[in-house]
Amino acid sequence: MTKKSDFEVIGVFDSRTLSPQMPPQLDLSIPLKVLADGATYYQAPTDFQEWEWVCCLPLENSQRKIGTINIHALRQKEITPEQMNFLETVAGHATSALENALLYAIVERESITDGLTGVYNHRYFQKRLREHISLCQRRKRSVTFGLLIIDVDNFKQINDRYGHQFGDIVLKTIVKELQNNLREEDLIARYGGEEFVILIPEATEKIVLLISEKVREVVERTTVQYSETNLQVSVTVSIGVTLWRSTDSPASVISRADNALYQAKTTGRNQSILK
């Protein structure tokens, strides 16, 4: 299985979750059909050789179709009514358990993500920052990480001229470009307002400068269409860059990146500065 979060796999059919002992002749579209129709599938095929029967039960409630339970028998000719009742009871309990897990995953995800852009929020960034520092402090060898603080240039003027809804579109567009151009291990979060942060694990000065310049160039090439006039609005960002040092606390590494950002904003914008 590929590495996925609970939120990504709950309620999603994936044939790789089926037992490798499932009859090879079993059509894997059956669980999908059961999920779509909400009806139990049962068959006692004659061409499954040692496989006597298969049964597929839906896991669903009045609001949601969650998944299926797939059962197959080796040496029993027919399923008994008692066994079917038992399986239906198991399916009911499994539905409740998975529904609770799904709701928990949704609540957990909402608690750590920004409602507008979908990236991680300020609170989760602080948690991961502390974890990065603890990890670096425990490592025997010299290791560090990079921190970028990104601010959208002239964002107040964009809001004033085109409206806050367009400003929201600008932020979401920038986030999309960041997600498409950063490494999988890099963490993006909305720090507040028009500011975003990026944590870059196991970084060097060369790496953080390359990434910050790539971010700046990607945003600089990006335009956002203002629907009322079809005008293509250009945006740029200023970036403060730093590397964690062994004497740093969470506050000090943020402060240094923030000072670098301030310098980038006050000396011309649309640039990244390392401190």
C-alpha cells in the first residue's frame, strides 16, 4: 500500500485492500456495484474451483456510502441464514466504526488546515516547527532545516482595487502554484493574512536559496484573471529566508526570517533575502 492518511482512504474503494486470497475470477467491479446499489451481492459460482461462494455487503447509513465487506468461503457449499444475519450485524457495526473514524478524520483535518487555502494553519505550523527543532537537537550529526516566510506584495492595494473576494482568489492561486512546485517533504502553511511559511527539512543554504528563488519566480510568472474586466493581474512576493541554528528557539528562528522578510519588503519587494 502507498502511504496515505486516514482521511484519504476512508470511504474510498481500492482493490489493493482486498485479500490476496480472493478468487482470481472475482470481478472487482462487484464491490463498486454493491457500493453504488446498496444491495448485498451473493453468488455460489461453479467455476471458482475450490471457492464455494462469495458475498459482498455494503457499509452504509442514511447519509453516506462508506465501503464494502467482502467474504469468501473455501469449503462451505451455501451460506446459512444465521451466518448472513451475523455478517449483516458485523456490517452494521463496521459502518458505525468507520463513520466515526471518518468524522474524526474530518474534524482533525479541519483543525489543522486553513479554511480558505486548504494548506496547514498557523497552529499546526508551530507544532511542526517544534518537532523539527526537537529532531535536529536529537541528531548526532549536524542537521538543520530552512524556514521561508512569504508575503504577497501590495496585497492591501489588490484588495482595495479589486475586492476581497478577488484577494482570496489570489491567495488560493499562489498556494496552488506553491504546491505544484515544491518538494513533497516541504511543508506549506498559512501564517496569517497574506503571509505563508514553508518548512524545508534537512536543508542547506544553497537549497533554501534555490527553493526561495524558485518560489519567487513561479509567483512572478503567475497572473490571476479579474472576471469583471478579464484583466490579468500580476502578483509578486517577498521572502524572508533563514536556517535553524543550534541555539535557536521557535521564536528566534521565526524572528530572524521575519527580519529578512522586512528587509526584502523595504528594499524593493519581489525578492528573497537570507539571514
